[in-house]
Amino acid sequence: MWTEAGLLADGQNTRAQERPATGIVHLGLGAFFRAFGCVYITDAMAASGGDWGVVGVSLRSPQTRDALRKRDWSYTSVSLAPEGDKLREIAVLNDVLVAPENPKAVIVAMADPAVKIVTLTVTEKGYCHNPATGTLNLDHPDIQHDLAHNLPVSAPGYLVRALAMRHAAGHAPFTVLTCDNLPENGKLVRGLVLELAAQVDPFLADWIEAEGRFPSTMVDRITPATTDADIARIAILTDSADAAPVMHEPFAQWAVEDNFVDGARPDLEAAGVEMVRDVTAHEHMKLRMLNGTHSALAYIGYLAGHETIADTMADPVLAGYARALWAEIMPAVQAPEGVSLPVYANALFERYTNPAIRHRTWQIAMDGSQKLPQRILGTLRENMAEGRKTDGLCIAVAAWMRYVSGIDEAGQPIDVRDPLAERLRDLAAGQDTPANVVTAILTVEDIFSADLADQLRDPVTKAAEKIWSNGVRATLRELTS
Ligand code: CS2
């Protein structure tokens, strides 16, 4: 039930009511899943019941657990509409575990036969794969660790160990439901789990291959990181201290392939989830049209001195660039049935300009090396093969190169967060011209396959030369005029 701001003002939170028993373990409990999956699961149980309480797992730090514990794992979900906030109490979490503190407890929770689904939001880099090829990176330190030890540290490692425990105990596997922005995400995780399981025990891999289910999903809700100012504001509105509210846009869309072990799942349709046979079309559209432009605007916006996407879109030159990008991307997207791509692009434009959402360009700019292939490079590759326009997309790649070189247009250092940050910065630092920076960064095969690098060299160099000498804004003014 939606609650207008202020109605929670009795200082009472949460859960006088009984909690549903746990049926889901979630790996990677960040703001996104609490603003998205937890809300849908709450709605599904409100409509149709079921024991789909969630145990959340933080794979790294205790921060979220510590913040949520004070309110017995319930928290405020804040929908940020231009016309005002809507607040809602979400009480679907039954516990939060911190994996490094007690990895065994995480595996035991996942191996519990009452748990039917393991959901994941571990970000792109959390899968320890090679973004250019989609295969497991066996040299990744976390995978090396998981191959040498019984207690894992990586998400694929936890999945494999917990599935092994269920297999040994004669229980059915859980469904693995990934909610990260990766193409054919279920298929990808299935491949990674099978590769790792085969290294550990080929019989286990065979069992997972036969019995496991890995539906692909398309997830969508813009969820900027919660700030201290948000926490203070929500405390005033609700008159109750919540150290872990989540802030998100009103819009949400979840499309899920209906392929669960024994069909066991919450009544997601009742909560508005689109249950589909094949999610590829939804996923492509969202990754290319939303995430592709989001990343492009993040690098461009940051370099042009804008703190948020809404600020970036308030600049007519940059908003014009967003439109130009959609025009380039749309021919490389096959619309899901019943969807009009221009209408989808217009809706994205509205969502990006929502002034109530302070989504920082720096936040979206993170981990670009893991995001670019599925967000931008696939579209570029197809457009080049078809002889279609790519100017805006090449500017996005050049702007990312400028960003990861680590110095902004005012000569200030950029705090680049990316698993390849150091390598990318070093590659750029040794070069004396933008053309050489482009050539050096295109050698990173985790991101650019050799044939793609060859095709990109000239057009991205052209864009980089303009960006380095005139700045991003002037470059875009020329593109959009
Ligand atoms: C964003 C996404 O941070 C990012 O990389 O592009 O988190 C984006 O906000 C969501 O995918 C929207 O559904």
C-alpha cells in the first residue's frame, strides 16, 4: 500500500505483522534490489500469498546489514516523482548476512530446501567473466580463490558450492534469477556456473545442466545511491530514523522468462511482472536504448561538468545528443511485440529529465569496461556492418576513453572506479596524442575484440581528436547542429 509522506509519522515502524517464511536468498543486497525486486515480491505476496520472504546477502561490506538491523530489516522505499515523494514501508527481508564474516552461513541459507530461488544483483563485474566473450575468467583472483578453497568469495563460487550441497543432500536445485544488466543474463550465468562446476566436479556440472533453471530477465528502475541528505529528509518526513531508505523513480519494469525449477515462484504477474517465453527483445531494447545512452550521457555529462543526468539533460546541446543517439541506436534494436521504439525513447527522455532524481553521472560512469560491450559496442558493431550512422556512438566511446584517462577537461583528476582503472590510466598516460590514446586503449581485449578494434580505430580517433582539442560540448554542438 502506498503511503503519502507523513503518514508514517507515528514513529512506529514495520512489523507487528507475521513475516512470510524465507523462500528466496538474494546475493548482492544493494539499493537497486531493495527498490525493485523486494517491492515486486511484496506485491506478489500481498496479492496471492506464499512464503517468499527474502534473506539478503552482502558479498563485501557489513554497511547495509548494520543500517537495516536497527529496524528489524524493514526500510522505506521512496518513489521520487516530479509532483512529490511517495513513501512505502517494505518488510520482506527476514535477515541480512555478510558473506566475508560467515561464508558458511550463506551457503547453508542457499542450500535450505525451503529456498526455491536465488536472485542476484552483483553488478557486471561480480560475475568474474570476460565481458567481450561472456566466458568465465579463470585467471580472476576470486575464481582462483574459489577453485583452491572450500569457502568461496565470488558469486559464481557461492552458487556452485550451494548447488553442490543441495545435490549431495538429494534436494532440487534452486532457480538462479539474475537481475543484472547483462545480455541474455540467465544464459550467461548458466554458462559461468557450468564452467566453474565442471572444474570442481563434472557430475555436479551434469546435474546442474539437466536440472538447473536460469531464466533471463530484464530489470528497469532508476535508483540513485541514497545520500546522507536523503536519510535526513526521510527521517523528518516519517519521524522515524531509517538508516537505509531507498530512492527510486516511479517507473519500474520487470520481464522474466517463465522457467523456474518445479514452477516454484511468487505470483509475479499479479505484481505487474511480464512473464515471457523469451526476454531477449526486452533485454536488447533496454540495454541498448536505456543503458547505452545512460553510459554515454554519464561520460559526456561528467566531462561537461554536470553532476547528474537531469542536469546533463537540462543542457539543450546534451539533450540533443541524447536524441541523436537514440536515432542511431533504434535501427539496431528489434522492438518487443507491441512496443514502439520512438515512444520508448520519448519515455526515456522524460525519465532522464525528472528533476526529482539526482542520479550522479559519476555513479553511472563506474565500471565502464564491464558495461561498454553490451551497452554500446554491440550496437556500434551492427551499425558499422550495415553501413549505418555511428557518429554519436563513436563520440561516446571517445568520451569514455577521455574519462578513464583520469583527467577532466578542467585538468582535475577523476576518481575512476573500474576493475581495469589502473591499466586504462597507464595505457593513456604513456601517449602524446589522442590518436595514440585510442590505439592504446583499443588493445584491451577484455573489452574490444581485435576485429572490432580495427574497425573502431579511425572513427573513434576522429571523435577523440575533437574532444581533446575542443571539449565535449563543442564536439556535440557540431554533431547536433
Ligand atoms: C545505470 C543503471 O548505473 C548504471 O549503469 O545505467 O543502473 C540504470 O539506472 C538501470 O539499469 C535502470 O534500470
